[in-house]
Amino acid sequence: MAGLNLRFTEEELDALRARAESEGRSMQSFAHDAVITAINEHSRPFNEAADHVLKVGGELNRRLA
């Protein structure tokens, strides 16, 4: 599995450490899941729009057939 080094200010690192600890998780696990969540959330509007277009397009195709 590939790795990635990230740089944080001391304040950011302290906040990350505290948040991960409050959830009983490692900082690495918490940061990994936060990045994956951000990636997935970024894709959500596109996926919703694509679903809508497919639904509307499917209805139109049935009418035209």
C-alpha cells in the first residue's frame, strides 16, 4: 500500500491527535477516513446529477420508442 506524508502546524496536529483520541482511533486511521470522506463527498453532486439525467433520459427514451 502506498503512503503519503502530510505536514501540519502544531495546532493542527494537536487537534488531530485530540479528535482521533476522542474516537479511540489512531491519527493515521482518522486522517485516512477524513480524506476518503472528502473524496466521496466531492463526487456526490456529480453522481446525483448523473442519476437524475439517467432517470429523465430513460423516461424520454421510453416515450420516443
